[in-house]
Amino acid sequence: MKLLTLALLAGASAIAGPSYAIFAYTDFEGPTSLTVDTTDGTFVFTALARGSYLSDGRTNDDVPLNSYIAGICGSSDECSGNDLDSRNWFRFDLSEVTGTVLDAFLTLHVPSFNGYISSTATIPYFVYDVAGDFDDLGTADSLAIYTDLGTGPLYGSVVTTDADEGTNVIVGLNAAALAAIQANLGGAFAVGGSVGAPPGAIPEPATMSVMAGALLGLAAVRKRFAR
């Protein structure tokens, strides 16, 4: 019975469906910048590098270089993707920032053509710290990096809609992010981003079969023990 329960739990994590993504088709469009307000003035930096990691641990090398898509690029619609989740990242050079950090925000562009790909009204986007080595971003295939980009201290969030296409999304950064920026003055600073799970997500057909079989097996076990 324990094995059947584990099978159910494992199957429930698989997701199928159309795209649920923001910042799609961002290979050539910008800006992606970090604005930092300090006691010495306002500093604006374009991202030194950016990109995405897939939920199987690979860099998103099946889309053009520097695309920072976040979410699921489905195979059944105009995204023509691989049905895997992507988490994005941005790296900034803080070597010129001085003073005490007072405020900061990210400016991320949403392309006018399919930048928002979802049948849902909104997609929440979350920004997290990067606990790993900043030098690994974009240079290594790693499931650990994908996990890192969507976990840890939350730095900020924004709710996106299809009305954001062709505009810049502003993500205000919280106190935890400001402290991290302050600690990294004179060096590099990186953030990761991910979207929430699609509302009403359903298991893949294969997973549904596994779950159905597991349920039948569980029912048989219960019936045997009930005798």
C-alpha cells in the first residue's frame, strides 16, 4: 500500500497542457535592467547576461541565446515548445554602485509578439535570490541551478497579464533584496525568476493511467484486507 501511495504522489506532480509562460520570445528584445537608488544617487545597469534553465536541468538551448522565458512553453500552441518549465536568471555588475542602498527594482521587457502565452488571465512572476555560484549561470547544465532559481529568499513579485505585451514589467525588490545588493556592492548580483503553477493543472494522460491503475490496486488491497 505504501508503494501505491508513493506512485500516486509522484504521478500528481506531472503537468500537461498548453503554454503558461511570460517573457517568451525575448532573444532580441529588451531592456533587462536593474535600477538601484542609494544615498549617492541612482544607478541603472543593463544585465550582463541572462537566460533560462529547463526543469530537466538543461540550459534552454533550444531557444535563441539570451531568451529569458519563464514558465511552460507548450507543444500544442504557438510556443511550439517542449512542455518543460523554465526559470530565468539575470546577472548584474554592481562595481560602480556606491552609498547605502535605499530602493531597487527590475525592469523586464515583454515582447509584443507572444511575450505572454497563456489562456489564463494572469501569471504571477516571482524573483528569488541565487545561492549558487554566479559564474555557473548560463555555462552549465544543472538541475541544481534550475531548483535554485525558484527557491530561497523571495526578493519580489509581480502579476503579469497579456496587456503587458509590448511593455516593460517593473518588479519592486524587497528588504531582503536590498540587503543582498548592499552586500554585493563592488561585485556581481544575480536573481532567479519563476512563475506559479498553472491554475487547474491536470496530470498528463500517461500519468492519469498510472494513477488510475494505482487506485484500482489500492482498492483491491483494501478489499482483500476487509475480508
